[in-house]
Amino acid sequence: MSSGIVSAVERTDVLPNPRLPVVQLDASINLGDSGGPLFNLAGEIVGITTARSRKGQGIGFAIPIDRVHALLRAVERGESSRLSEIKLTLVPGVDPTDRIAALGYSTGIVIESVPDGPAKRAGILARDVVVEMEGSRFDEFGTGPRGREAIVARVVDRVRSLIPGETLDLVVARDEQALPVTIEAEAVSERRQILIMAEDLFGVSFEPDRERPTIKRFVTGSPVSQRKHADVLLGAEITHVVGRAVPTVEALGEVLEDLERRRVAGQSGLTVAIDIRDKKGKRWHVQAFPLRTRGPASRR
């Protein structure tokens, strides 16, 4: 048994799933300790120890117990492998300053639409402005367009880190009021999960209504978007990945799951061979298509 203090409760970019928030502590975690309980001073289990830092001495990480409970509930529903969504559309191009300044906020994100789903059930309306998430304001991102794009990326990452059934706390500005809202995330559909995995791994978004995997745009900052002649990929259909035919988006899902396992294993600089058919029908072989990769902390 060892003791220590908690120094953070929402650390990300730590585990193989970089979106998973963990508790950071300075209690010693040694080889074989992973899976042990983390207690608070009241004797309550508040986490499950899972890793220690590669970059610092005496820094460990634990999965919050609320997350463990959410996972068990998702397992019961058969949703443990599914990503989450809250179903709302954010528009970083709109400056909300004039609508939130009177409430003391300098920046936020305007909600463009709220289709039927968790956000609508929670009472969120189109034209609301998200000004806080999980008790934190967005001031650090600044007030310009790039800052708002970064806020959208943060919100998307947080939603995708949720297990179906977990909740997300937001504060929205509406009619000169700051309103707290709690949204219960739900599992995405199988097709939507594949589209999200393609964004995460390939750094591209597919046309949502096309049967074949057709590249619509690049994810901002993705490795492929920075390659020479990358524009030839826009509007192109992916026909094969690592030699496996992918005639439909659903067929691509199995390939993406295999690639995700390789990424979780910590392989960096990972590339794959893909075949495409461009908008004019010409076929291309891309020998080294770059995947988006992140390295995990050392697990113990």
C-alpha cells in the first residue's frame, strides 16, 4: 500500500485511448500494481490504478470509478465498444461576443442546430452559445476564429471520450442568462462509428450519404492534409486498404478496427497502402498513406 495526493482529475493524452480522462496522483505505482483500488481518506474507492508516467518520477494515473461504473452499464447494454454522441452542430465561424459579454464571457461556440437526440432532450436550443464545459471556461483559447476551432475540437474530443450513458455538463448562454445543462450521451450508430474512426485514423471525413467510402475533406492538421498533391484524394473513393477490398463504408469498418489495434499498441509513424479511384475514374495506388498516431503512457 502507498499513499499520495491527487494533482489532477481530468488528464488526457495519457492512455492508449488518448481521450480517456484519468486521475493523476503521486502515490507510487509499481510493476504489477495496475488494477488495484485507489481509496480516498473516507475509505471509498475513487479509481482503479492503471499507469505511471514515462516522463516523470512518482507520477501515476487511475481510471475514475464513475467511469468504471459507466463501462459496466454499457457492457450490460452491449454498447461498451461504441463511441458516444450528443447530437448538436457547432459553428466556429460565428463570433458570439456581443451575446455573451454581458455575462462576463469572452468566447464561446454558437450552436447551429439541435436534431432529435440527447442535447435536445436536455433542453439545448439552436443559437445557444456554449460558454463552459465540465466547470471550465474557454478563455484560454482566445477570441479569434482559431480559438473557436480549438474549442470545437475540445468539445468533440470530450464527447467522444464518453461512454454511452455518461453525462456531459455544459453552460450555455441564452437571452442574457447562463444556463447549466446536463446531457446524457448515447451510443452512435454502427455506420457513424466507422465515419468517426476514419476521421481519427485517416484524418479524412467521408461523404455521409455515399455507400462507398468517398473522401469529402481533410481533418484540420491531419498528416495527410500536409502531403504534396493531397488534393487528388478529395472526392476520391477508397477501394482497397492494405490489399483488402472495401466496397462499402461498412466493409471499411473491419479494416479500421485492425488499424486501431495497431495504433493502440503504440506504433508511431504508421502508414498504410491504399488504392483510390479519383473523381475522373482514374485509379491510384498510395503506398504510404499516413495515419494519425499517438503514443500511450507506460502501463503498469
